Amino acid sequence: MLLSLFKTRSRTECEVRLHDGTRFRVRPGETLLDAALAAGLDAPYNCRVGACRTCRCEVVEGKANSLVDRAYVLEPHDLQRGAYLACQTQPLSDLVLRWEMGHRPESGITAKVSGQAQLTPRVWRVSLITARALQASPGQYVGVRVPQGENPAWLRPYSIVSLAPHLDGSLLHLDVARHAGGRMSTWLTSADAIGQAVQLAGPFGDCVAGSDAAPLAAAGAGSGIGAACGALMESHARQPSRPTLLLAYGAQLQDLYGADALAASARRHGARHLSLAWAEHAPTAASGTARGRAPFGLDAIGAWAASWSHTPSQATHDARVLLYGPSGFVDACLPVLHDMGFGAERIRFDRYQSPSEETT
Ligand SMILES: Cc1cc2nc3c(=O)[nH]c(=O)nc-3n(C[C@H](O)[C@H](O)[C@H](O)COP(=O)(O)OP(=O)(O)OC[C@H]3O[C@@H](n4cnc5c(N)ncnc54)[C@H](O)[C@@H]3O)c2cc1C
Ligand code: FES
């Protein structure tokens, strides 16, 4: 284990040269994005946690280490071209990169916080009304930016649970878990936020139901249950005959929510093939999930996929899986799903990583 850590981290400073000749240095443990920004470059980024792909660059020469499995976050043709996400990459040697500088301005849209409803002891559903219509799908995420006077604005991504037309704009629902000491989550779930204006960037991400007919499983932990339900509800509205499975994880029974609303949506749209599975104690990377062992009910996905396949050995090649939740949860699920036969092209996920938790 220690050996592999040393292998994947340069112990000396590395030099990066961009295709236009610009040079900057990367200290041990720093990501390419952090180093580029520290050097005053106008590097493009948005989420800084490997979700939006805005910071995509290509390694032309040298060796780099990705902090996330690139097969899950980049397309096969991008991988062939040596693509990496700069916010999740550390150099292992001096590098030559093809990376277009120029921070692309976000397509900002003004919204007002219009309501909050507490769903569980930790999760609130926050309603926002946007000033103009937002084109997005449940399961995508928006960057919520709150101006802080002279100080830098807070910017945090939140998954869209649902959205509907409202006057000239959209009514948007986000499920927000309140973290002790968390600036944005505490503010968004407090009475102070009601009636306040925020800026939204996006939508971003592709962790959505999509339009194919393959059986669709969505697993959510904590506030990720909302996005999982939202994606499945969209699938019911679009393709009622598509088999769907919700797998919801909470730390305790009272953290589980969403099943009633999801079942009601299935009835409303005539979607008869909805399955529900629940588990307390979400798997986490820290809980020591052994490879090859399906923990905490994840095997329900394999069994369910097989029940919808004409050729059970091909089941996991047919079904698609969406994952939403804390990074430890997603990181525990990915290798298990992979061992169960789900290829990277069948899995989409959003890791609810806080910028303050980033590994650098
Ligand atoms: C693509 C994406 C989608 C997301 N969608 C959602 C969503 O739908 N709902 C949602 O609730 N969150 C979501 N998040 C996480 C969200 O963006 C914030 O990171 C989270 O709300 C914490 O922000 P904060 O300002 O409250 O905490 P910060 O002020 O950034 O952090 C302060 C402290 O709070 C604690 N903390 C912060 N985050 C966590 C955490 N995840 N686990 C444990 N402790 C933490 C830590 O002690 C941290 O040091 C998403 C993140 C990403 C990247
Ligand atoms: S900034 Fe790197 S993926 Fe979003």
C-alpha cells in the first residue's frame, strides 16, 4: 500500500510546459489546476472535483497520475488522446500539455431561494425560482453562487432533484445535507436564505436517465437519494415501460426518504416496473469494502439487472447505473459494480465532494 502511494506521487517539483510555451511549476501533492491558478494562469475550471470536465487537458509528453479512475470520467476517445482532468491530476515527471487557457465565463442565471422543507434530520429540500427558464434534466447539477460582499463568493454544486416551468423561469428543487461547519449548506437550509438572490451556473454533468430503454438503477446516499429519485421520475415520465430500481442508503432508517413520491410518480405515469431497495449504513471507501464482495445491498442491482435480461450472463452489460452521494460512497460502489460486470460506459456518478475535502 505504502509502495503504491510513493509510486503515484512525485516527490520533487515538476515543470509543466503548455503547447504555447507557457511554463509553470507543480509542487509535490499539488494538482495541475491548483498549480496553474497559483501561477496566475487563466485556467478553465468549474467544480474542481472531477465532475464537470471543464479543466480537461491532454498530456503530450511525460507521466501523470489521475486521482480518479479516468475511465469513469472521460470518454474512450478522450482517453486515447491522453486526456486528463487537471483538477484531479498530479504530474509524475515534467510534462508537456495541450491545455487551452481562458476561464470560460459561466452562463449565470439569477434565482431566488423561495422555500425549504426538512426531509430528514440532515436533509432539506430547497426551492429556487429562476429568473429565466433553465434547460436541464434531474440528476444534472448547478453551481450555486452566493455573493459575500467584499469576500470571494461561495460556489458549491448541487444536484437537481426536479424542475418545472414557473412564470418566466423555472421552479427548481435541490436536496441539501446540512454539514456542521459547512458554510453553504448551513446558509441554504437556514431562514436567512429565504427570499435571497443567488447565481446559478450550469447545468453540468451527465448523471441523468437519458433516453434509451435499458433497465435503469439509481443509487443515492444521504441527500443523493433526491437526485436518484429525480432521475427515475424523469425516466417514468419519458418511458413508462423502462424497468427502474431505486437503491437508497442512509446512516439510519430516518435518513431514508423519497420512496412514496417515487411510487406516486410511477403510478401517475403508468410505470409498472419500479423496484425499491433500502439499506442503512451506506458503503464507504473507509469501511474497507473488499473487491468482489457486493456490500450493503449493492448485489440487489446485479440480481435486478439479471431479472430483466433475456441472457442473464449479459445482464450487467444491458443495465445502466447512476450513483449520487458522498465521495466515499461512490468510491466504494465503483469497484464492486465493476467486478459485477458493469462497464464504465454503463455507470454515471456524481461524487458530492466538498472543495474543502479535496485531496491535494
Ligand atoms: C457534482 C456535485 C454535486 C453535489 N450535489 C450535492 C447535493 O445534491 N446535495 C448536497 O447536499 N451536496 C451536494 N454536493 C456537495 C456540495 O457541493 C457541498 O460541498 C456541501 O454542501 C458542503 O458545502 P459547505 O459550504 O456547506 O461546506 P464547506 O464550508 O465547504 O466545508 C466546511 C466543512 O464542512 C464539512 N463538510 C463539507 N462537506 C462535507 C461532506 N460532503 N461530508 C462531510 N463533511 C463535510 C467538513 O468538515 C468541511 O471541512 C455536491 C458536490 C458535487 C461536486
Ligand atoms: S474543474 Fe475539473 S472536472 Fe470540474
